[in-house]
Amino acid sequence: MLIILGKKLVAAVLTLMAASVLIFAGTELLPGDLAGSILQNNATPETLAQLRLDLKLDQPATVRFMGWVEKLAHGDLGRSLTNDQDVATEIAPRLANTIFLATYAALVAVPLALGLGLITALYQGRWIDRIANVGSLMAISFPEYFLAYLLIKILAVDLGLLPSLANVAPDTELGPRLILTLLPMITLVLGTLAHMLRMTRTAVLSIMERPFIEMAILKGLPQWQIISRHALPNALAPIVSVIALNLGYLVVGVVVVETVFVYPGLGQLMVDAVGKHDVPVVQACGMIFATAFIGLNLLADMITIIANPRLRRQTQ
Amino acid sequence: MTNEMTGGSLESINRRNLLALGGGLLASGLPVIGSANASEITPRKGGTIRLGMAGGATSDSLNPVSYTDSVPIALGHGLFNALVECGPDNTPLPELAASFEARPGAREWVFNLRKDVTFSNGKTFGANDAIYSLNMHRGETRSGAATVMKNVADIKKSGDQQITISLRAADAEFPAVLTDYHLMMVPEGHSDWSKPIGTGPMVIDRFDPGVRAVLKRTRDYWKADRGFLDGAEITVIGDSSARLSALISGQIDAINRVDPKTVSLLARSPNHVVARSPAGWHPIIAMTCDRAPFDNPDFRQAMKYGIDRQQILKTLFSGLGSVGNDHPIAPSSPFFNKDLPQIAYDPDRAKSFLAKAGLSDMHVLMQTSDGAFNGAVDLATLYQASGVKAGLKIDVKREPADGFWTNVWLKGSCVVSYWGGRPSATQMLAVGYESGAPWNLSHYNDPRFDQVLNAARGEIDPEKRQPLIRDMQELISHNAGAVIPIFRDYLDGHHRKVGGITPHGLYDFCNGRILEKAWLGA
């Protein structure tokens, strides 16, 4: 098992390195250059030339890439090109906000999805199954910004129950923070629920047809016990991978939600940085997103391996 | 207009013509959409205003040399003062300079500074501070005001509270230059922009660039008729729907840049009003006069008659603006040439100009981009459609927003972009149309125009300057390669309890002065 885990770890590191090349190459492909997009219609040939020199844009891309990777390996994310701030200090509060919202949404979405998944499996074909299925499918079928605006329209504008701006400050306390981020949280939960719910339901149902479940039924165990003690552990692998995918999405895929609710997260920072061609910030955000995604998938793999007796006992 | 001014020594402006011009502006259009409120009549002290603003980025700084957009501009006016204020009709008004006058010939200007103003650190404002502050924008600097300050040859202290500025070339409207939002007064030697020190109504409490800013008032403001608020919270909201819903749901008291399409919705709300500011912002389709086919004057005329200005104003800006006449001076400007006949959509006339030019089959490549401004692509598409009836064959090329300002603007032969308004008419005409000017988008080169421009720059008497500025508008409208279909109004939306948000002929949120002008009613 350790060997399998080791292999996965090496693969993850290699993927991360490949991601770093892609991220750097991607930022190189952006049309126009930083100097031009900083100066906009204040640009003159002299100011452009001076700014390009200041920003070291005269060096070849490979030299800049190697320099970047070397610094990255030492944990130095570089300095922002637009405001000369340390990228790490600029990113830290934004990353904390992103992780807060992702955790908030995950803490609601994952138990809800698992619970509803089990209930719908238990009451397959009954009204609660249909409502949960249709409802979650509808929620996932709408584009996120539409859901977001719909929630704002109903809950914030018409009823005045919840704030439409999630403008948290670093010193906002937990209570107000939970309320300010309630609408973005609900949007994210609605966007991720269906995927996890349906996977739980399908996985549990497919296990339910297996002989050992029939055995359990014949033994006379109550159904909730069959599902929670026998079916769920065996159905865990696909469920965990889907949860990992969705957790990854909660970290990296929330740009639209952040924009609509004016939430100061990492996605907004990255979009801002792309607009200003602030390459170090874009690269740092890209690397954080890549690390989050790869890390969560690695974690899912590990849980799957540990949960599966056959993989666990494999010695080669 | 209630600023103290010292009597008759001013050659360039006086209170009477100033009031007359201001009155004209207010009478010319509907400044407020929605029902007005009692609280707008009597200012009230106290309260913290919550603003939702577009125009902020993580790259923002409080250093005045770096200002480019609405949020830093509003912050700058909350923290600092300038020597000269740009009045609602773009007339220069005294601010930290209590009075100013030109020596004959307009090559030397004397500014008498106020004696009784202190910075937020207690230091008294004086000539050395003014010189230091202005020099931040001269010579080797990345200041956005470097171009307008190029004409300054020297700044000398001519008294404890007096400075004399000598210019390389005459400029009768030089005080308008000093209204530039970059030219803020800071204490001599100040350079720590995380702790800005100014003479403005508020000080910064928290600044999180691109996200939020919190300001508070710590003392009585030196202007008795402004500075009512105790504090302000600015939230940067780039998305226009998010801005609007935050305003309607009551989380925000006032927003800038209301989407024209939603103005009628907002006006229906019993609690909200829209302040409408006719101003100088305009899109421009710049055709280079030295490249074929635009080097043919008849072809340029055909282009001018082949665009449906009314349709563009109605479709893209919900009619909230005015039709342009292919010169950069807006109808809201006191210097606007009213006698110049308006160019209208006339397909037959365009066709005859095309035939006269012998270019009936000519295809035109029009480059446009969302990076230029919101709606630039739609504008080109509407132009193309109206051109079909006029026999114009316009091919619209949509350029990527990224790199538009580097790769397309100033490079293409026919490009859609925009101009922000300028505080003085002469400045606007010079920056975009003087022969050889770096931003002369249409490569307009006309000795007659340059001659009139120089005459206007040296003419201190506004009565005599006016006809010269009108002549220049006529020259540009007839001869230059600029198609200027419309002028767009700035639209601010606010709750009825907010007072003091008044129309301004230059920029949104009272030309950035919302923090000193606004108040909160009960």
C-alpha cells in the first residue's frame, strides 16, 4: 500500500511541475504586454520602453521561467508587477477568504449530499427521491450566475432577508461573516449538490444488488443499518472521488460567484491580475489552484485505497 | 461656487459669468431622474456613507501620481485638495489657491495660496508644499499628469503663500490644468502613501486596494459648506448588476456608473434617484487622414453621413446623452458651438460623397474591442448596419480586449476608442487634434487649426477666446478624421436620503468630490 501511495505522490509532484510549465506558457501567450496594459491610453513610446526595462520584460522567456521556478522552490512567489507588493502577502487574505467560503459550502453540501443520497437510495422511486433528484438537477442545470441573481432578486431585493454583498473585511467576526456569505454559500451548495447526491445514490444502489447485501437482508437487518454499515463503506470510493472533485471546484471554480457577490476571494484577484497582466500574481494563483486540485485528488486516492481492502492488502 | 474669491484682480473668471454658466448647465437638461428629496435642500451633519463603486483595482495606490480610475480619484478628493477645483460646468474655481491671475500673455501665472489651512498632521499648508506637490508630476515621473505638466517651465515661491508658475507656451486656461485629479496638495517631502497626509475632509482608516476603503473625519473641515459626513465606506463592485442590487437592497447608499438600460427601473423605485451628468466622455471612430482611403476628404464626409447617431444614442445608451457633431466639445460645455449645423444620418448624401470620391466599392476595416469600452463592438456593428444603406462597406474586426491599447489603438487606420473629458476646451482640442500631438488619433494635420489653437491659448479674455474655440470645433467637424457620434452622460444612483450628489460636466460622483459634497438625510 505504501508503494501505491508513493507512486501517487510522485505522480502528483510531476503533475504539479507540468502545471507550472502550462501556467507560465499560458501567461506568455497573452496578447499585448504588461507595460501597455498598465499605461492604457496614457502610453507614449518613452514611458513604455522605461516600464518594460523596469519590469525585466526584455529578458527571454526561458530565463524568466527558470528564475521563477527557482524562487518558487524556495517559497518565494515574487513581487506584484503593478503595485510592487509581495505576492504572498497580497494573496494570503484572499486565499483565507476562498478557503473559508469553500469550507463553509463543503460543510453544508457534503453532509447534505450524503444524507439525501442515502435517503433517496433508501426510498428509491418514492416522492422524496423524485423531489431531491429533480430539484438538485434543476439547480445544477442553471448557470451559476443565474442562480446567484435569482437568489439575490428573491432573498435580498424583494424580501430583504439577506445581504447581496459579501463584502467581508479581515476583522469581520465569525457571526456576521457567516451571514454575509450565506447567499454565495447557498449558490455554491446548489451548484455542487446534485453531482455528489446522485453519485451517492447510484453507488449505494449498485451495491444494494450485490449478494452480500442480499445476505444481510436475509439475516433480517433493518434497512438503515444495511445501507449505513454494509452498502456505504463499499460504495465509498466513487463517492469520495466525486466529493474531491467538487471540493476542488469550490476552491478554484468560484470566480463567477465571487464577482456577483463581490466576495474578495482568490478568483477575483486572479481575474483582476489577468486584466492588468500582473504575471507573478496570475502564476501564483494558478499554482495555488493547481496544488489544491492535485492535493484533493491525491487525498481522495488515499482514502479510496485505505477504504478498499483489496487495495489495502496489495503488497507489490 | 461659494468659495471665497478675492475681488476684481482675476482676469480669467469672475463670479458673475461663472454663475451664469452654471445656471445654463442646469437648465439645459434633466439633472435628476426620479423624485427629488427634501434632504437635498438642507445639508445635515454626521453619518457614514456607504458607496459601491466601479473603477477600482488591486493595483490601486493612494499615491496621487498613480490615479487612473473612479475609486482612487474619489479617495484622492476625500484625502487631499487641489490648488484649483473644476466647477460643475468645467470652470476653474479657487480651492487651496484663494485666487490666481495671469500676467499679460498668459505665460506666467500667480497663485495666492490660502493661509488658514492645515494638513491632517497639524502642519500649515504653504508655498513649499504646493511646489513639492506639483513637482511630483514633472520631469522623470510615471504621473498621469506628466503630459499636461510638460508645459510648466518653472515653479517659484514668490511669497510665503504665493507661487509663480512660468510656462513654456502661453496657456490662458492654465488653472484648468491644475484641476487635474493627480495634482493633489501634500506636505513637502511626504512619500509614505500607506499613511497619506492631506488637507481633505477625511483621513484613511483602512485601504484594501480593489476591495474596500474606509475613511473617517477627524476634525472640522476648512470649507464651511462641505464635509458633512463623519466617514465613508467604499466597496469596489465591478459588476454593474451587483452594484445595482446592493443599492436596491439597501446595503449601499450610492453607486456610480448605473447601466443606462436600468435607469428607468431604478427611477421607478420610490427610494432611489439617478443623478445625470452630461459630460465630455465620448466614443470616437478615428480615421487616419494620411492613409487611404481616409486621405480622401469626400470619403471622410461619406463616413460622417453614413452613421445613425440617434440610433446609437438610443440603442447603446438608452438616450442618456447627446448627439455628437464630430468634434470633441460636448453640448454641456459653455464653449460648445451651437451655430454649427448638426451632421445627421443621410444615406443619399453619403452615397453622393462616395461617388464623388470615386470609392463606391471601397471596403473599410474598422477595428474595435471590448477592451476599448463597454459597447465599442456594438457601436461598430450599428455603424456597419447604418452604413449599408449609405453604400459604405464596413468590415468590423473585433480585436481581443487584451492588448488592445498596445497593439491596435494608435496603430490601426480606423479604430473605435474613446476620450474622457478634459477640464478645459482648449486642452481637449490640443491633446487630440494639434498637429503631431502623440494622441492625435486621426493624424489630423492642419496649420489653420494650429494657428487658431495658439491664438486661443494666449487669449486670457474668455469673451475673446470663445469664438476661437468655436472656430476650432468647426474645423475639426468639417475636416478631421474623427467621427464622434455621441456624448454619454455619467449616471450616479443613490438613495433619496443622500443629498449633495449634483451633476458635474467632467466625471462621475461630482467629479470625484462625493466625499466632501454628499450628506446623509434622516
